[in-house]
Amino acid sequence: MSRTLRAAGLVIFRRVSNKVEYLLLQTSYGEHHWTPPKGHVDPGESDIQTAWRETEEEAGLKESDLQLQEYSKTLHYDVKGVPKTVIYWLAELVKCTPVKLSSEHQDYKWLTLTDACDIVQYKDMQELLQDCSKFLNAK
């Protein structure tokens, strides 16, 4: 039986002095890569429920702190030979709330698109951030 891992998360941005900054969290395990908040979908949970839960668990941001945008993108890649599907939604931080990290992460940064693309290691994550930026610029 082949299984596909499924995860969901939010690409969170804020507007500061007419600039858009993206929230990235640095994992406290493995290669300490940078990623938006995301996690595995629990049984009985929808993808968007997972994205909200993981964002609160990993970054301390609640649904009431954020405004979901009409943008989502699904990434497909392999983790240790197992296919993984991750769906991301774009959300704006609308309430000035401090980020509170869980033990899964050791640092966070708010970064411009260029700096965010420099710090993420994976091409598909860079493309996701660029697509989010294009969506926001077209609005």
C-alpha cells in the first residue's frame, strides 16, 4: 500500500511601510531549514483546519490575528522516498501579535521576498513565495 504524507500550512505576510514581509520559522531539528508554519493533517481534520492549528501551535498566531487571502498552492515532493503533498494558503497578519515559537522551531524572521527566497533552501518554496508576491502585487 502506497501512502502519501499530507500537510497544510499558511504563508503569513505583513505590510510594513509599504513593504511586504513574510514570516519564516527555522526548525530546531535536521538541517534547521526555514519554512512557513505547517504540519501533518490529523485524522478527521480538513486541510485548512490543519493550517490554522499548526500556525497557532508553531507561531502562536490565531485565526483572529490573520486574514485569509484568496490564494492557495499545493506542493508535491518526496520525503525520504515517500510522496508528500503540502497545501499552503496565504494569510495577512492583521492584528499586531507577537510570534511565539514552539519547541519545533528555534528562530523566526520577517523577511522581504528577496531575503525570504535567499534563506529558504528549496526551489519549490522559493517559487511559492514568488507566486504569493505576484498575487499580492496584482491586487
